[in-house]
Amino acid sequence: MTPLHQRMLEDMQLRHFSPQTQRSYIHYVTQFAYYYGKSPTLLGLEDIRQYQLYLMEDRKLSPQSVNCFVSAAKFLYTVTLEMPWTSEHFIRPKMPERLPVILSPAEVKEFFAHIGLLKHRVILMVCYGAGLRISEAVSLRVADIDSKRMVLRVQQGKGGRDRETVLSPRLLWLLRYYYRCYRPKEWLFPTSRPGCHIDPETVRQVCRDACRLAGWTKQVTPHTLRHSFASHLLDDGADIRVLQALLGHKRIDTTAHYTAVSHQKIASTVSPLDKLAGAASAKGKGQTKAKAKLNSTHNA
């Protein structure tokens, strides 16, 4: 490990960056240095710009991946190397706005039916039943289940924030059944390795397998279940501020994105075309009645 590598790791640890973020930043910076065959201390803004073009045009990486590199480079140069550069020096490609995949309640039920192992099914039911991110679900501890207050405690979720979310009676029953079967000690979803919880990537693979068994072409991830949790609550009339607290969003506008994907509200909206058809039908009935009345008068 180089002194620069060590220094960057320490800077991230001081700021309580998650282990996943630390690994990601180190990966992108290492690849950047490998591309030029030089230490990042010998590279500058123009090198960053050219490398971004390489990632986009040659490697065909998504804007999200390129932005991850930009974040890593910005941290390295402005924090670790203390360069007097601002955010304007780091160009970020525009992210395309896409609606998330939302499952209907019937699809959620069918999806769970294609997950064979109880532990995997319970993890994903926690994602859907409590609106947790997969990183939060696999990191749950037995002590985080507060059955007296009917809440799940999420410790150090995204952004290093603690929060509480709903623990439904059905989810509590399921967790108790799971506990009797597995008898977990510390982590709620441990692995065979002592002191370790299940890897999120394992659960993502379970989702891919379930989609294949169901014959679905749509991609379903653990985050799809979190999206579906939010959408279904909105369909049932949940307050957006309550939903913000349950999801652990720092900004209300992040939660507001879900109002644009409430399928039930969209599907129940009456199109003006239908109203036009109704008006035409009413007009036709009116004309028929008028003709019938006129004929009746004429015959009399």
C-alpha cells in the first residue's frame, strides 16, 4: 500500500465513509493511475478530463459509473492532496432520469413464491415490508427488532444516520419464525463465517434467479422492493412526510420522486379521450330520444 493510498483511506475513515464507498473510491483512483502509469500526484485536471472521455467513449461506462470516478478524483485531489480546486473543475455527465421498476402487490407475492431459501425470502420481505435498502437489511442485528414498540431500528444507514421504520405484525411473525429456525446470535442474517453477515450481492443474485424462475424479463433487485414499498404506501394514502422518515431520506424532494410513479393513481386517472367518448355517447342518446319524441308527436 502506497503512502498516498494509506492517506486517502485515513481521510475517508475520518469522515465515516462506508466501507463500500472506501473500496469504490480506491478502485477508481487505482484504475486512473494505472491508465497513465503514473502516481495521481503527477496528474492534473486535463488528465482527469481525458480519462473521463476514455471511460465514456472507449469503455462505454454509464454516466453513473463515470460520476463515481469523478467523486473519487474530487476527494483525492481536494481533500487528500489539498488542491485548491472547486466543484466546477470536475465535470459530471448528466444522469438520465428513469422511472424505477415498481411491482404490483400480486407481482410481489409471485416474486416471493420463487425464492426457495427461508433466509433469503425473509431478507427480501424485510426490504419490502419495512422499506429497507439491502445494505441496511443484511446489517440488521437481533437487537434491532423492537417488538414492544413495533419498529425496526436501522443503525447507521445511508449518510451515517440512525432511524426507525415500521415493523408490521406479519413481518414480526415471520421474523420470529425465522429466529426459531436459525437461532441467530448477533447478526440477524449471519453467514457461516463467524462475525459476518450475508453479502448484499448474494441477495441480488437471489433476485436474478427468482426473476428467471418466474419467466420475467424485467429486472428486479432488492431496491425494487424498496421502491414498491414506497409506491404502495402512497397508493394507500400515506403522508409523504411519514414516508420520508420511513425511507430515511434527508431531502423531501427525494421522496417526492415516488409520487411520479404511483401506478394506481396513474391507472385510475380518467383520460380526456374517455370523457370525449362519454360526451359523444350522451349526445347520441339525446339525439335518439329527440327523434323518438318527434316521431311520437307526428304519429299522434
